[in-house]
Amino acid sequence: MTIALSQFDEVRLDRVSRDFGALNALRDVSLTIRRREFIALLGPSGCGKSTTLNCIAGLLPVTGGAIWLDKQRVDTLRPEERGFGMVFQNYALFPHLNVRQNIGFGLKMRGTPKAEIDRKVDEALSLVRLQGQEHKLPGQLSGGQQQRVAIARAIVIEPPLVLMDEPLSNLDAKLRLEMRAEIRRIHNELGATTIYVTHDQDEALSLADRIVVLRDGVVRQVGSPKELYEEPAHLDVADFMGFRN
Ligand code: ADP
Ligand code: MG
């Protein structure tokens, strides 16, 4: 493969906190993500999922704690120095750039030679199954196709970590199921390490190797889908997973 993701053993959040004024949006979040894992951050709206992801990406400074990529401390680095791939709910594509230009944008910014950009973009296009669409503008694509472009753009920079924030929430139910399978396929084919934010327990249970349940800025439980299903550690986890009423 031309796209070769940066390799590492683990990403570690060590008592990460983030305050907004008097609000403790994250409190002492500690978590280790191993290479090639698919991790879901699961919890209701407002529990701190996006804040966690944005702190990892560097879009938001932490107010306490540290984030490590193996032995390198990364919470002090700028987002582009961390080089993580981001996929957002609203796709965040450049409307005036075509599919090929959107996907290659980050590589171009880094000064990657054109022949190499072309090779990598070709591979990303084929990985997300968008061959033939490369000269279209985002506005000419369906929501699912736009999200495929966003995924290709995130992985073409060969990030050690792919971060996705509710990437399927804007899609209708049928496309959501289709893209769910696609996201896991792409993760597997690439050997990526993915942190996937969702408020949808079905999505987390079907996609993730491990699920991190967040509540009010605190990690309530971490486990495989099977572990969470069989042993919800807290009553509110059980509530949230839909086992109590
Ligand atoms: P989630 O993604 O789980 O829905 P967020 O991480 O967006 O939750 O938000 C966690 C908490 O932090 C919420 O109470 C939210 O209102 C608050 N919050 C998030 N971003 C900001 C901000 N920029 N300024 C003030 N409060 C914020
Ligand atoms: Mg959010």
C-alpha cells in the first residue's frame, strides 16, 4: 500500500481535564488506546465526547493532565504537529475544491511532491470507493459520498490516529448503516487506530473493539462491547445501554 500510517504502540491520556470557566467539561480522564484499536467514546449529549476528541486533536488546549504518543508528550504540540486525521459530523469539505483537491489539500500544504500526492490520493479514492467522482465538487455529492471524501482526506496524511466525531449523524438511517460498515472496513484495511465519538449505543456496540462510556466529563466504564453488555458497571451505564427502565 502507498498509504502507510505512522506506527506507534499506544496513545495515553493521563488525567486530562478541560474546564470552560466554572464548568468541568472533562475531569481526570485517563485512557490508553493501543495501536489498531477501534475505540468508541459513548455517552449522551453534553457528556464531553467532543471535548475529549478536540483535546486529543489539539483543537482545544487541556487545562490539566497530559497526552502521550508512546514517549512523546503531544498535548503541548500544535494540531498540525500532532498530525491526527479528523472527520467531523458536517464533513467540513472545501466547497470550491473538487474531490481530488479536497483529499490532497493537506499533503499539498505539507509540500509533498505532486507525483506523490497523486499516488496517495488515487489510493485513498480507491479505498473509500470514490473512483470516477474525483472531479466533482462536494455540492454535487450525496451526504454519504461527502463523508467518504472526508474520510479519505483524514487518512491520506498517514496519521497515527484517526479521530471521528459523530461522522454519521447527518445521514439517513439506510446510509448510516452502510457507512458504518464502510468505516470499519476502511479501519481494518488500513490497519488504522480510530477513536470514534457517538451517542448511539448500537453504533458503538457494532463498531468498536472497546467502548469508553463518558458521563458528565468522567469515564464511567471501559470495556469490550461484550463486557459492557454483560456487566454494566454502573446503574447509569445500564440505563444508557437500555437494560433498565
Ligand atoms: P458532547 O460532545 O458529549 O455532546 P461536549 O464535549 O461538546 O459534549 O461538551 C461537554 C460540556 O462542555 C457541555 O456541557 C458543553 O456545553 C460544554 N462546552 C463544550 N464546548 C464549550 C465551549 N467552547 N465553551 C463553553 N462550554 C463548552
Ligand atoms: Mg459532540
